[in-house]
Amino acid sequence: MVVLAVLAGFPLVAFSQADPSLPIAPGPFAGTMDSLTNYSCPEWFRDAKFGIWAHWGPQAVPEMGDWYARKMYIQGDPDYEDHLRRWGHPSTNGWKDIIPLWKAESWNPDKLMALYKKAGARYFVSMGTHHDDFFLWNSRLHRWNAVNYGPKRDVVGEWQAAARKFGLPFGVSEHLGASFTWFQPAHGSDQTGPLAGVPYDGANSNYWDLYHFPAQPGDTGWYSNDPRWQQQWFNEIKELVDDYHPDLLYSDGAVPFGNEVGLSQIANFYNVNAAAHNGICQAVYNCKQTSGGKWVQDYERGVGGGIDPYPWQCDTSIGDWFYNKNWKYQPLSWVVHMLVDIVSKNGNLLLNVVLRPDGSLDPQAMAMLHQLAAWTAVNGEAIYGTRPWQIYGEGPVRAKGGAFKENFDYTARDIRFTTKGKTLYAIAMGWPEDNQMVIRSLASTQDPAQNQIEKVEWLGRKGELKFTQTTNGLLIRLPAADARPDALTCSLRITGMGLKPVPLAQTAVVSAPDASGRLVLHAADADLHGNQIMLEQQGGKPDIGFWDRPGEWVSWRAVIRQPGVYRVAANLASADGPAEFVVEAGGRHLDAHAPQTAGWADFARTPLGSLEFANPGEIIVSVRAKDPATWKPINLNSLQFEPVTP
């Protein structure tokens, strides 16, 4: 591939893999996919599991969250109105005038890094530059940087020094690739009002080194197709890599600009790192594109759906990406459960701990980090340096993989597994109410060499735990709840011979009726069949949602103890319109109809009809679409079978 580079003030040039316009440091990698197949993710990253990210910069100043520098130029947007009220019209007072207000006057990187390490972080990532085209490093190529404006400090350099002081690998994130098209609203103007048609300050060519020059017609993608900007991105990110030698580099998107430009940047990064490590690359490159192991794939605010053979990373935040005075932080339980689930699937969690504009932490964020430190002190053995087991876990919550899928209603029945050597760790996402933990994957089998449990220990307390093993699972008797180290998880160390998961279909939950014969099938006990349908939470209760595809369905194993007629009802929501589906139970068939509800959290108890069972015993109950052509999604909280009193 040959790309024409038209640099401002320079003639047309063409570059190819050997052209000096894309210089790559000497080393084992070239800017091609074939060459990058020689890359192998370093062990330090695979062992680290948890990193903390400072997604921080001048966009924290307004305290309104992410993308302020763009949205302040979009008339009618709340950030535009906020900027107009506080700082004036963007034709005269624009983003260039907000940057100097970022002083970072309370920022103490050493103090923060000590806290991050205590909380359990095993690597640290600094923002390098966001889409606002402001650099946090001491750049020779770009005057809009933190040494010249704002804090007048080398933010990347000081973060790096602190990370090295506390023995943490250091990374930087670059979001520059999208900046060129992202910032184009700064060239616009109001469409209505007294200043309609008056250009914003981004239209002033004196500031195009910050706002970029106007994009060509049709150049509106996440990554620009303009070779001038592609070359600029390559030069500036290469400066960051060559001057600071980070251990990790993150790009906010797929490989920037694809093929030669982006791959050459990755090759340069790997080679610079290899030169500092006796020719062996210890670098990690993250981006949101699959690679087959050529780099580490990243999911923004999302998780993998299962065990990936290649290490991956989730990047997420306890709040908004930049400081937002209107957002509440995620609780500690959310952070812990995300970490446990991700690690069980061969992933790492990169967590943004939101900094205030002055570089300090809110009391809530500070408290969360101290609580996380207490949790990792007890449970870290089951996290750091581990690898996935043959399955990632068991339980009702089956997270579907992908970006922007991260909020799940875990319970103590959701168990995740990790391994270290011959040791198996089982981590329950809560504390069982009856002080008993059942691991169905470790049930006894007819094979005497499989799942021979020798010892079960509880992380955080000395001594062995009592257990029994049947074909239904491994039952561990836990101490009283007041002796537990925390209520978020219950982490066990299990040793034995031939530890191999039993297929869960052999040990599925069997729902039983109460003393009156009433049978309730809860969403959390269902087996979900499909790639999108999942357990979620609406209105404070777990339900089966994301049921958009008519070919997906749910089932339960249940027991009928009394023959006779049962009234069938469902607790469900159907916001898209009346829904028709089929309930099958023990060979019986019931056509069901549910009226439309006001919303997806507006659950209504809906009578569905009656079914008769001639014999007691175990049955399979399923719910499916009646007609795929007319299917309307439902959120299903529970299914009830009520015996009819004679």
C-alpha cells in the first residue's frame, strides 16, 4: 500500500513500508500483519490482572464529564449551554480558553500511586492525549501541552516517575487518532439566535494547531482518511513512545488508520521496547480490534463472553470518563465482581479512578480504594498470577461478551474459577445465606480419577473447611457469616486430583414447589439458550432480558409433587407491544398472550391459562416464541404454577 502524505506547508510525498515518513526503530517487527504474528503477550501483563487509569486532563475542569470539548460547540447540547452560561460564547471563548484553567494544584502523583498500589493495582496508565488534542507530555511537536499550558508540568513524565518508584509497569493512552474529525464542530457556528453564522473560534486558522484544519467533505469517520492527519498522528505518537518508553500503549479505537500507518506505529513501539529488554519485547499494545494475539484486544465498558485463548482487557470507570459532578460512583461490589469475572476469562481490568480537576480524589473514591485494598489483601491470591480453568464459572448470570455490557446482578450462586499451578480457586460473588457453597462443576462422577477433592480452604482464614461431594456438586460448609472477611465474595482454595468440570447440564438447578404445592420458577434459575438473551436487573429485580431474537428461549428443571390442574401465570414486561409465546411443561403445551406494559421495568402478573399434570415427578419447563414472524420481546421475571384447589 502507498499513501500520499500532504503536510501543511510541504509538498506531496508518498510513503511505503521502507519510506522514512513512517520510521520504525530497528528490531524484530515490521509494520505488517505477518511480522506481528511473532508477538507474544508478556507474562507481566498476564500476571498483573488489575491496572488503574488516570483518564484525566483539562476536560475535567467543567466537571460535566466526557466529550465536553466537542459538545460545547454543538448548539442546544447541555454542555454548550453550560459553557455559554459560565464562560461565554464559543466564537470568542472556546476550548483554548478552558485549557489554562486546568491547574492540577492538588495533584500528588507519588501519594496517589502509593494508594493505587495498596488498592491492588499491578500497572498504571496515564492519559497521554484525549480527542481534545491537548498533550499531557512535554512535546516538541505540539505547543498545546501540559508543560506550556495549564499545570505547566510534564504530567506523563511525573506519572511515569511515580509508577517506576512504586514498581508498577507504566502505560499511556492515546485518543489522538479520532481527534481530527471529532473536533470539527469547533469550525461551525450557531444555526439560530443573535450570533447565528458567526464562526466559532475553531474556524480561526491561528488555532488550527489545536482544533485542526477543516476536514475534507465526507471525511467524517472515527479515523480520518486524510493522509496529512495520518502522518501527523504517526509523528506525534512516535514522539511519545520514543521519549517515554512506556510498557503499555492504548489506542481508543481499532488500529488507527489501518494497515501501514497504524501497524508501523505498533511495530515501532514493540521494537523500542525490545531494545530496552535485550531484544525481547515486553510491551503491550491495546486497541479495540481483534488480532489473534498480535496485540491485546480491549473492550470499553464490557467483558468477554467466555475464556479467550489470548489475553484481553476491559477498560471502564467508576464514574464518567472525566470528572462529572452529576454522576454517582459504582460501588465496591461492582468493581470486585467485574475483576473476578474478567480474570476468570483470561482478561485484565483497567479501571479509571476519576480525578477531580485539581488532581485530588473525592472522598467516595478514596474510601473505595481503601476498601479495595482490604479485599485484595485477602483475595489477591486467587487473582494475581492466575490463569483460567477449563471453564470460567457457573451460575445464573452468563455475561454476553462485547463492549458496553458490564452491569450484572451477581449473587452467591455465581462462581468464577481461576488456577495457579495445581491449585483451583473458586470465588462466589457473594456470601451464601445458608453458609453453604455448592460448586456443581465439581460433582462426583463415575470416573474415580475425576474430582478427587483433598482439601478445601478459605482465603482469609486458617484451617480446612468441611465438605461433602455428591453427583449434585461439591458442598462446602462455611463458618458463620460473622466470621467472614467480607460480604462481597467467598474465595476458596481447592486442591485435589483430576479436577475437571462436570457438564452443568448434569447438575442443573431443580426448582421445587413449596408446602402448598405452588411452584415458582425464578429468572435466576433458568437455563438461557441463545447468544443475546441474558439475565439482567430491572426495577431492582433480576429478570431475563435482551430477548430480542425469536429463536432464543429459556428452560427450567422443576418438580411437580401433586397431580392435578395448575393455573399458570407470569410476571413479565412487554414494552414493545402485546407478546405471544408458548409455555411447554412436562409435554403439555400452553399458548400464552401478554398485554403491552408501560415500560421494561413495569412488570405485571399475567394469567396465562391452565395445565394439567397426571403424574408427579421432574419436568422440563420452557418458554419460546409462538411465531418468529410476530415475536415481541419480553422481560420475564418469573413463571408460577398454582395448584387449583378442588
